[in-house]
Amino acid sequence: TKRFDKIVLVPAPEADKIDRFTQRTGLPAEEAQRRLALQIPDDTKRPLADYVLENDGSLAHLEAQVDSLWPIFQSLATQ
């Protein structure tokens, strides 16, 4: 956390992560579960994040969250 000015976390439900992984890679769900088990859980990362964009809905919903965050980052970049 000390290496970055701001941290953005984009958590998603585990089932969605597994589905996206298998669709993207063609690998089985067991491989996705194995890789997820190696990662820091979202619940542990959440308190360390400055911003959390929930990725539990549609792509349009996520894009709207990004659109809301973008002006904040632009403002921070000019300070």
C-alpha cells in the first residue's frame, strides 16, 4: 500500500470470478479455484483500498462506477 498513491479494489463474487476465468482461459473451474486460493481474499484487501468498485452486476454498472471515479483521479492528478 505504500507504493501507490491510491488503491482501487474491484471485487467480484467468487462464482463470477470462476466463470470469467473458465470462459477466458478454457481451463476447468478447479484451476480457477486453485488460483483464487493463492490470492489475498477481497475481505482482507477491502480495508486497504481507497476506492471499491463493486463488480457484482452488469458491465454498464461497473462502467458507471468508473465514470464516477475518473473525475476524482483527474482532480488528484492536477494537485
